[in-house]
Amino acid sequence: MPLDRETTEWVEHWKDEADAAFLYRVLADAEPDPTRQSLYRRLAGVEDRHTAMWRQLLADQGFKCGEARPSRRARLLAWTARRFGPGLLTTLLLKEEGREVRGYLALYRDTAPGAAKDTALTLAKESAEHAETLGGLAGKSGEPWHQMESGGFLRNVVYGFNDGLTANFGLVAGVIGASVAPHVVLLSGVAGMVADALSMGSSGYLAAKSEQEVFEHEISMEADEIRLMPEVEAEELALVYEAKGVPKDEARRRAAEIMKDPERALAEKVREELKIGEQHSTPLREGWITGTATAVGAFIPVAPFLVLHGMPAVWLAFAIAMLSHFAVGAARSVFTGRGIFRSGIDMFIVGLGVAVVGYFVGGFIARLL
């Protein structure tokens, strides 16, 4: 029988919690530090309890859940952790916990009083606690469910690869549509690859450099404020602690103690007030990673023309590029939270659209000339 909208949403929450338990265990297995291993296994146990809560709610509605198996997306994340280390998966799970907090709060608001509403509130609170814990491990401060940027190496690789693949695929399709000689297709594709890689790499570098300069300026201003008006800064820091639930007298005592050491005070203000976490990359690294990933993606529709000619090269380029569009769409699901197949199909359609438009525009311009 088809499920109603409410039951379908509950099933999705049940699957999400089961995936989270699976991923925390993967994270524990990949983590070399025993203390963190223990923490991740405890978090997995809490997620198991969340899974059981949804299973019971669904059972009360007459829907029997079978054994929860990891989704394709969860398996992709697990593969990512095993290949790139636990640090990356910690950041991705932080994003997942933040998404759950928002989802459960929305469910709490929209659900009539009863067991489901109480469950949603409980899970929102516990997911928020998980997000805070993971935020601390990942070096992020504040409420992580409001900080949903994915960031990092894998994001730059995926989005750089996607840009290079899509842009150069459209360029190659346009040149093919103009019915030019094979060497012109190859030359145009290589030129497009180089130009797109340099453009994306320089954009990534400049964006990261601008952000770094903004952070440095803000930190410099904060250092001047601590030096010139320490009483005001101590009061601000005490208010931050009070907002976190620290009693007023204790907050003032703690702030005064920290302000005795200007370096410690600056680090605390940067983390608690400016919400600037530790920087794990440099503008040059950001530009290099993005530019290289773009070049690799842009090379895909060009590669067949290095070994083949005529229609075999065209069809091979089309097939490889379309498969790559599906693959990069599936990889983007790591950040978007959508299903792997649906995200892959979306990118497949985008790639097909780019090829069709590029081909016909190239042919139209060739006829005009």
C-alpha cells in the first residue's frame, strides 16, 4: 500500500538515523585516537536508540520496519572516510547532524501533540548535542546547524571537476556541431581545458585569499580592542558566557581571568565572538586543488580525440562525458543530502542539455559564417 505523507517522512527519519549509526561506527573504526573512538561509538549507540524510537512510532501506525540497511549515500560517505581519513567524515557528519536538527524542529512545529511531537523535540535536542560535540572535534564553534558550509578538499575537487566537465563538454559539442576538422576539435578542447582550469584555479585562490584577508583584518581589530579597551572586551566575553548558560558571577570571573593574558583573550574572542575557526588550508592550496580538478574534468570530453577520429571519437566522448556527469552528480549528493541516483540523474540531464545546446549553437553559427 502507498504510504501517506507523514508515514513517508517518518520512514525517511528512521533511515537517516540508521545511516548515522552506521557512519559513526565507520568513523570509530577509522579513528586512531582511542578517546575519539569511544566517543563515536557512544554516539552510534544514541543513534541506534533514535532508530528504535522511529521504528516504534511506525509500528504504532501499523507499519513494520525491516532491518535497516545503509543507503547508497551512506556507503559512499563510508568509502570517503576510509580513503580520506576520519577528519573529512567528521565534517560531513556535522553537516548531517545540523540538517537533522533543522528537520526535527520543523517536524515538531508541524506535528499535532502526541508521541511523534515529543519524539521530534527529543531528537532535535539530542541531535543538537551531537552537532555541538562534533563541532568541537572539528574545531568549529557556535551552533553548527547554522553553519552548513561543506568546505574542504573534497568539495573543491567535486565542484571543480563538475565545472570543467560541463563547460568543456559544451565547448566540444559546439565545435563538433560546426562540422570542423578533427584536429580543430582537439585544439579547441585543449584550449578550453587550460582556460577553464586557470579561471577556476585563480577564482579559488582569490576567493580564499579575500576570506583570509577579511579574517586577518577582523582579528587585528579585535587585538586592538583588547589592548585599548580591555574592560569593554571583558564585559562582552562575560556576556558570551552568560548566553551559554554560565551564571553571571562565574561568567565575569572567567572573563576577567582570561583577559589577564592578551594572547589567550584574543584566541577566545576570535573563537567565541568572531566565530572564526582554525584555518586548515591556504589560498594557494585552494587554487591548486580547484584548478587541477577542473582540468581533469575538462580533459574527459577531449581524451577520445587523442586516440580516435571521426564519429567513433565523438560517440566515445559523449558516452564518457555522460557517465562522468552521472558520477559527479552522485558525488555531489555527499554535500546536498539528496539520494545518489536522483542527484546523478539530475547531472546526467544537465550534461545532455549542455551537449544538445552546444551542438546546435555550433552548427547554427557555422551556417551563418
